[in-house]
Amino acid sequence: MSNPDVIVVGAGVIGLTTAIRLQEAGATVRIRTAELTADTTSAAATGMCGPVFQSPTATWEMATVAELRRIAGPETGVRLETGLGAVTAKVGGPPPLADESMLIRAAKPEELPAGYHDGMWMRVPLVDLPVYLDYLVTRFTGDGGKIEQRMVETLELDAELVVNCSGVGARKLAGDPSVRPVKGQHVVVENPGLDGFFLGITGRPENAGWHTYGKHVLLGGVRVEGDWDPAPSPEIAAGILRRCVEIEPRFADAKVMGHRAGLRPCRPSVRLEAEVRGSTKIVHNYGHDGSGVLQSWGCADEAAALLLG
Ligand SMILES: Cc1cc2nc3c(=O)[nH]c(=O)nc-3n(C[C@H](O)[C@H](O)[C@H](O)COP(=O)(O)OP(=O)(O)OC[C@H]3O[C@@H](n4cnc5c(N)ncnc54)[C@H](O)[C@@H]3O)c2cc1C
């Protein structure tokens, strides 16, 4: 097929990057989505893209990091940022990295907050999702892509080629009971004068982390299993603030500018495979849990190859 017609279900980061890769391969692409991009889980994410460890998903992640480094700039919302990742366990250094250039150095004990025993300074792409998603929408529609807002009840649609990028919606749409929501949330505060980021890993569902985006900072660090409510919760927000103030007291007086929440599409592993139903070829691309931004371009490359190959 020289100019195939494709419908991509979903306008989050996975749907948009997949749609763009299909367009670049010559397809005519329509996105069909229940929510507009600004209301998706993707819009609530931190957008930290690294470090990349040696793992089965490293190829996707390295492809994304390469694309993000290529397009970095104020107009895309992508920048390279330096920060500290710290763990409460004594681990004796990070597991093997797939991209050594991200590691700056091991943290000194005096650089770690109380209760943390190991850490590393790293430099990774940090994505300001609202700006970045606008950029992706413009890149897609500017090349002739259409976005239609409507709920989809079946993957057998009015195109012979379909990509399913429905995130947590895949539980119902693809009839996949292994998909479950893991809620995450951010408190958005005015930046009290910080640079970079801090990512604390405790091994518990409640962590503390903050990432700076110029005038504002996202405070976060929760994973609430099985919660289908996408609205920010005041109790979760209070816990995030308390934990972040323990690490960085300057957040105590920072003005709260807003709240963001989203449902991470959790699954034992990402589903990236083709299926044929009657005359429709469907590629599934969902289940990225807390790494959808990081894995997006690599998965988009593979999804496009599976669909058009
Ligand atoms: C607080 C938080 C912080 C995060 N931080 C990071 C991070 O630092 N780095 C990182 O890589 N990832 C992070 N993530 C994870 C990341 O946000 C997700 O992995 C990613 O957004 C998933 O993208 P998606 O496009 O699959 O899903 P979504 O963004 O949820 O998009 C799904 C799309 O499918 C549509 N849809 C669903 N069902 C239907 C249907 N039946 N009909 C029509 N449309 C449908 C929806 O309307 C939506 O447009 C974070 C997540 C949260 C919540």
C-alpha cells in the first residue's frame, strides 16, 4: 500500500508519537480519542527520561532519548537536566547503565538527604509535558493529521489498519484484564529558587521527588494501585507536600499553583504486537506503566514497522 489509511486510538504520548511515525512512513493518519491530549494521563506525567539501565526495554528507551536529544529546545519543552537520584537501600552503586553518558558521578554521603544511603548524579532529558504534547499535536496536525474526539467501542473501525494506544482504556477496549490503573499525582508549586530535580526511591508506594520547570516545580512520588479515579486527591496532595518538605524545607512556603493526576497504564509488560481481526490489522501499543514518555519513540518505531511491514 503506497498511502495507507490508519486510525490510531488514543491521543496520549503513545498515540501521538505512533501517529507521527506512521505519517513519516507515508500513511494518512487519523487519531480517534475519548479525551483530548491535555486531559490524558500523559499530560500529568513528570517526563523524566532516564537513567536507562540495561534491560529488555533499553532499546525503546535509547531510541526515545536519542529523539529527545535531537529535538530539545524551549519550543518542544524538552531539555537536558541534572539531578540527584537517591535510594534508601544500600545498593553499592547503580545497576549497569545502557547509556553511560547519563551518569555524572556517585553521590557523596553528605549530599544525600536523611534516610537515603546511596545515590547518583545524572543528566537526563526532562520533558515539560503540556508544552511537549502541544508540540506533538502541532507536528501531527501540521503534516495533515486529524484528531477526532469520540469514544471507540471496538478496534474494528473504518480503516483496515488500526493502532491501539488506549493506555488504561485498553482493559475494556482490548478486553485485557491484565491492564490496571496505578494512580500518580503531582502538586504544582511556585519554584522557590531551585534547579534540577531530586528523585527519591524508597521501595514503598509513597516516595518523594521534585522536578523543576523554570517558574514551577512538580512535587510527586505516589503509586496508588487499582484507583480508577483520575481526579487529584487532597489527601494524596497533603502527603506529597509533607514528604517533599522533609527533603527540601523551601517547599514549606511555596505557593501551590495546582494539582495534576493520571492513571498509569500498568501491565505485566508492554503489549506491542499485531493481531488480525477479519479484514482489520491491529497493532497494540499500550501498558507502559510509569515509563510511557521514556519508551514512546522506540515503541512508535516498532509499532509503525509492525503495522506497515
Ligand atoms: C504522576 C505521573 C508521573 C509520571 N512520570 C513519568 C515519567 O517521569 N517518565 C515517563 O516515562 N512516564 C511517566 N509517567 C507515565 C506516563 O505518563 C504513561 O506511561 C503514559 O502517559 C502513557 O501514555 P498513553 O498514551 O499510553 O496513555 P494516556 O496518556 O492515558 O492516553 C490514552 C489515550 O487513549 C484514549 N482512550 C482510551 N480508551 C479509549 C476508547 N475506548 N476510545 C477512544 N479513546 C480512548 C484516551 O482518551 C487517551 O487519549 C507518569 C505518570 C504519572 C501519572
